[in-house]
Amino acid sequence: MPIPESAALASPDFDGAFRARLHDLFAWRRDVRHFKADPLPDGALERLIETACLAPSVGLSQPWRFVIVDEPARRQAVLENFSTCNADALNAYAGELAARYANLKLAGLREAPCHLAVFADHATDIGHGLGRRTMPEMADYSVVAAISTLWLAARAEGIGMGWVSILDPAKIAAALDIPREWRLIGYFCIGYPEIEDDRPELERAGWEQRRLPADHILRR
Amino acid sequence: MPIPESAALASPDFDGAFRARLHDLFAWRRDVRHFKADPLPDGALERLIETACLAPSVGLSQPWRFVIVDEPARRQAVLENFSTCNADALNAYAGELAARYANLKLAGLREAPCHLAVFADHATDIGHGLGRRTMPEMADYSVVAAISTLWLAARAEGIGMGWVSILDPAKIAAALDIPREWRLIGYFCIGYPEIEDDRPELERAGWEQRRLPADHILRR
């Protein structure tokens, strides 16, 4: 169903104070693995998804498909798949790195009050294929843009998100009974974080460090 | 080079006024194809890239590689590849849709003062492969998260971005003389937009309409 045309509004002016706060938001957004059990307010997740749909999408194709996972048996299947994949990942490391990996907490699937799976619909006709001919992966990237939007909007409400990628996408699609043409982009734990921090948890845990942005810029 | 540990800071409080402004930012971010020729202030693009590096990345792998494209011959090669790919795309449409496609302006490559190509480094060891074993595409998604961050930070300064995907990634990598292991995620025009609007240009042009978010939510 199309959205009715909005009345023309004055373009907002984003001032220096807002930009400083926005920078704080980027700096304090975290990939959260330690959640409180407190539920989100009624309707909060749906509002965040609505905001996520303001993201850019290739050809205005809006390929994002949000699956709110509440059924305990389905959540359990996801948790079991994570456990299997995480054990496989641990086996692929050796020595000191294996020991460090074993000590990481990489998902909050048990505690987080909300589970959200996000898919890209590869079969959608919306957008008439514009911009996807030479780079069909643009549909997936549009969904990532929506996820990024949701993440920031959530953090601005004090709500944390954690992206779980240590999963077998085919198993997750089966566990959630999802159309064949949908590709899993991400599975998310959502809830209130145990702590707030401006350093990534993997840096605090000594797994990896942030590099200087200038090291990743080339000129041509 | 690792970034030195920052002093512990109090967690910022994002209030209702900020959240309302943030929603405006999401709503007024646009995919821009009509640019003024005015250059960006010195250092503005580098600052935006620095902000983009606050994005989440799988295993803290920071696989984003930013290529600022200034050389006229390289820009010309990109423009020519866009023209070829866009003509091919037009040929794939018929009738009314072809006529509508032909009328769209899909890139601002000629006018935009800045060209930025963004790649994912598939060969990086940073992050020790964490979170990429079952979903190797996570490296690409991390780069999209950085792009989304850059886009919002730019818009908050009144700077517009346009994502050009009507390109042959192999041709672009060759034109920019990029390592083989880097995958093109997006090519961007950046500059001051001719107009500001809260409706996507493709909607204003009658190509496609935004759908209701509720139409894209499932429960399981």
C-alpha cells in the first residue's frame, strides 16, 4: 500500500549541537552481547522498524523483510544453531587465539527480550530492478542500510542491538519457515544493555583493536 | 596503528529533542543526483570518513577501504562505464517503463565535486576471521554500515551523497588500480545538493512508491 504524499515541510537545519550529539551516538553505539531481561515497551520494536524503513534502497525497492521471532521453539532452534556454529569456529582456531575465542561472549540469544531476523527479498518487483542489473548485491546492501538505521534509532532510546552472524543461514531460514527467495542478512538480539561504553567489546576483551581511519584511505 | 585507549567518559543521554532531530535526519537523507559544483571545505571528506569508521564491523575487522578519486582520467573512465551500463539497462526495459527510465537522472558524476569509491578488503587478517566463517558476506555488510554512517554524518552537515550502482565492478576496480582482493561495495558522488526534500527522488519522479513498513513485518 503506498504512503500518501506528505505536505511540503521546511527542510530541517541540523546545527553544531546536534552534530556533536550525533557523533556521540555513532561513538556509543555498540554491538551488545550482555542484555538485561527487561522487555521493551509495547510497540517499541515496531516503531524502530518503521524508522528503519527510512533507509535508502536500490531503485526504492525496499527489499527489507523483518521477522520478529517470539515462539520459544524457534528461538531455541536458533540458539542451538549458534552453539553448533560457534563450536565449529572455536575448533578452527589454535593455541592462544583459541583460548581467547573461547572466553568471548558472542551473542545474547538467551537473555535478550527480542529476537529479530532481517532478510532481503530477492524476488521483489518493487523498484523494477533499477540499479540491480550489474550489482544485484545492492538489494542486500539496502537491507544493511535499514539495519544500520534501526541500530542508531534504538541506541538513541537506550536500546542495544547485537548482530549474530555465527549461524548457518539455511538452517535459520528453515527454522523460521521463510520464503525460498529471501536471503538472511542478519539475526539480532535486541534489549537493554547491561553496560554502556564507547569502546567495542572485542577491543575491551583484547581480541582486536581499532585502526586509524587514515590507514584505510587511498587517493587515485 | 592502534588508537590509544580513550579516557573513560560518562555515557551520553540522548533526549527526546535529539531523537526527534535524528528522525528528521533519517527522513531528509536523500540519494542525491543533482549537485551544485561548490567544493567541500578542506578536510571535510576525510573527517566524514573518520566518522564512518565508528561503524560496526564483523569481528572488529574494519574491512572498509576508501578511495578518493580525483584524477580526471579515472573519473572519466567511471563516467564512461556508467554511460555504457545505463544504456544497457535502458535496453532491458520496454514501453512505458523504458520511457520513464530514460527520463531519470541516475547519477551526478559530472557535477559532484567529490568521487568516493568504497571497497571491502576480503583478504584482511584484522579481526582474525571472527563472525565471517558461516557468513563471509559480513565483511561487505560492515562496509555498508560504514557507508550508512558517512551518509548520515554528511547529511547533518548539509552535504549530499548519491550511490551509483549502475557500474561494472571489475571495470571500476581496473580504472582505479585496486588490489584484486578488494570488492567494490559502492561508488559515491558527494557534494552540496541542488535541493533538499523528504521524499525520495524516484518517488517524486513516479518510478516507485514507498510502502507501509507494516507490510514488511512477519511474526514467527
